[in-house]
Amino acid sequence: MKYTRISALAAIGVAATLSLTACGGDSTAKDTSSRSTSSSSSPSPDGGSKPEGGPGSSGSEAGNAKSGSGEDTEAEAAANGATETGGKVTFCKTADLAIDVSDAAPDQNEGRIDVTMINRGSTTCSATGFAGVDIKDADNTSNPIERGHAQPRITTLKPGDAAVFDLAYHIDNTGDSLASPTNILVTPPNETHTVSLKWPAGAGDIKGAYTDVEVYPTHTTE
């Protein structure tokens, strides 16, 4: 009889242990489920989802924000060929421009050559920026002219409008100038086709070398 009671008690103990194990497993499953729910993504305003509190979450939002005001500066607008009203136009083609040169020296010491470009095309175009300029010498060499320190201005030409850019240099009044210019080779801004123009009669002699001559950006005649 004692052996029977001990066996019965042992059986009851095993059953209790199994019951506790089952309850513990269910609790673990609930905890796991709870953790899974709390770490899931929450919906974002655009219908997607993004992690909450994850590394770089604030950086992601900052990365989606626009930087700067988005407004072009005058220099940027000029480089992009933008008009003063914010629109876009194509750059003037050499074939559509009537180009001429003239001596515009303000005095006997400062030389200046004005190069005028008139839009003979049927549409508005942009002549914004620096023209490419070479000066051809009597010895048939061509010398590229450096840009002066000036900021390009927006230069938009309607049909019939004119743009001007200048070549500036010091005049040699000694009669010993080593420069003998015969032609000015002009390539309009953002173009590849060049025109050859006669060096204007009466223009003062260049003091120094062709590297001392500077070209300045276009501007309207108004």
C-alpha cells in the first residue's frame, strides 16, 4: 500500500511539473509576441512605414528636406542661360549674330575695343557670359585673350537687340609696341563657330604683350 501511495504521489508531481512547463512556454510566447509588436514599424504620413527610434531615423528625415532656397544667384542664372524672368532660352548662334568691332578708347592711355553683337534671328536668345577671343598678329600667330575679373550679367537678346563686350588694355605711346594686331577672332558665349573681324583702324597700340589684354563679359546696350 505504501508503494502504491508513493507511485500515485510521484505521478501527481510529474503532472504538476508538466502543467507549469506548459504555462511557462505560453508566457514566453506572449512575451515574444509583445516584443515583436512593439518593435514593428509605425505608418508614416505618406502611407509607407519607417522605423521608430532606429539609428539614423532623424538623419533620414533631414535627408528628405530641401536644402537652400532653390533660387539661382545672378552668377548661377547667368551660367545656366536663365532670363531675368526665370525662364530658359537657347544661347545665340553665331550665324544669327551680326558682329562688329569699334575703337572705344576713353583716353590716350586706356585702350578699349567694343565688340557688338546684334540678334538677327527670329527668336529670343541668350548671349550671357564671356566670348572667346583671340587676336591675330601680323606674323600670323593667334593669341588667346584672358578674361577680366568681372561677373557675367544676364544678357538676353530679343530679335534686333544688341549685346556688347569689351577688350581692355593699356596704350603704348612710345611707338615701340611689339604687338601688331590685324584681326580679332570672336566666338560668342557658349558657341563653337568663330568669326574673324578686322582690328579697328585708329585703335591705340598695345602696351606689353597680348597676355596683358583682357576680355569682359557681355552686357546689353540699354
